[in-house]
Amino acid sequence: MNISISSSRYGITGLVGTLASLLKSSQTPASHNITVICCDWTSKDKNGFKAALLSYGANIKLLDVSPKYTFGHLPGLFGDWSTYTRLLSPELSEGRELLHIDADLLIKFDVSALENFNFNGKAIAAVSSGAIIKYSNDRKFLTSACELTEEDCYFNAGVVLYNLERWRKEKTYQRILAFAEKHKDSIPVFDQSILNALFSKDFTELGWEYNFPWYPEARPSREKQVAAKIIHFVGSPKPWDPFGRFIHYGYKEWFDYTGGATFLSLKEKILRTYSIRRSIARTVLKRIKSRKQKSES
């Protein structure tokens, strides 16, 4: 299976957990062709990453990319443009299909099952779980700038399966660059807005279990946790973030796959905590509110 994943150096902890879970769930880890797009990693980062996954014997290629060079004119996420490499990854891949995954997942099934996927002629496959544009954060942009309606489908871009044959034939990357340049001052949800703008009416639906969202304050049912093939730790804080073990209900699930390994220095942890301080506060308040409601019921 052709697989790509990317992150800045601040996302390596989540990336290692994602790949460790993928390889543990695979019957033949060496059969996967994995490209890791390294966004401004240091030599120390790469050595630590290799050491963490060495025992799996996987075929992993590290590729240096500076996403700010190509996508720096677009909105960044906490000063990070690595999310846009999802748009670049098909250009770096060969074969018939490519599975691009976010660096904040737990993968609990053998992804080889997605090889030779039937796209039914569509450009990509992704998970919407019945979501529509009306309830998305980029509703206004997609309906006003992209000629879509509020009732059109909306998918999460954390797990995307690309039809590379169509991608190359239709020169999709060039279309993406042109679209991004045209709307550079109004794109609200980064690369996810771009992909939905272009493919809301041109994707094959994957089942909900291939991208099950787990929010920091949420406590999904055990049945959902077991049935999910891919768990997506949406939003911040992540289980591996500072204080994650105390406020994220998914910490144990993540720890069971990774042993809690982290790749950030103390200084970097402090900077990360500061950058997501509002998200941490919101999560704590939501948990307090939830406990209060339970005690009153």
C-alpha cells in the first residue's frame, strides 16, 4: 500500500504513534511504501523517529519539504503549514492509489484492505458520515465562492484515499494551486476547505469507522471505540500534549500503542502549551460542566 503522512517537527510524537499503530495492525509491515514528509525536521528529529520505528522493518522514506515555500501565502495553523502537504503528496507518489493520513490517528486495521480500491470513477475517497456543508466551519466560503449548496456533502480530510490515475490525468495539483491562489485571502479551514471545494461532489464515501473523531472532552462508547478502524484525535489538546494524560479521555488508548513516548524538549512543551492554552481551558471547562450535569441528573 502506498501511504503518505506529514508533520512539522512539533507533530512527530503524534506521527510516530500513528505509524506505530498502523504497522502493529499490519500482517506484512514491510509491504507498505510509506513516505514521511518532514517539514523542517532536524537531523536529531530524524534519528529519533527512525529509532522509534526501527523494530517494525518497514519501508519508510523520509522526504524533506518546506511547505511554507509553496503554501506560505495561505493561512497557517499556529504558524504551521505542514497540513497543506496533503495537497502535495499525490505528486510525490507512484502507483494507482495513495492513502494520505493525518499525524494524529490510531489505525487499528490492516490498511492493505484498501488496496485496489473501487473509486467508482471518483477522484478521492473520504469520510463524511452524512455531514453536509451547512454545519461546517467553512459553510460561507464553500457556498459563496465555490458554487456549492448547504446540502452538499462535507468530508474530513484526516484520511484521504487518492485516485492517482485521475489525479495525474486531470492535472489536479495545478488546479489546486490555481484555486488556492485565487482564494488565498478567504480560505477558512486550510487544505480541508480546498479539497471540499473541489471534490464535495466527486468523492466516494468511506464508512464512518475509517475516520472516527475523538474530541478531547468526549468519552465515546466502548462499542464505538472497538468498531472504529481509525481513531482521529480531532482538535487540541491531543492525548500526547502536556496535560493530555489528565484531560483527554483518549490518553489510555494512545498510550497502549505508543508507551507514551514524546519527542519534544521541555522548552518546546512549554511553547506548545502556550499556543494551545485556550483549547486546554475550553476542554477543562467542558469536562467540569459535564461532571456537574451528571451529578445533578
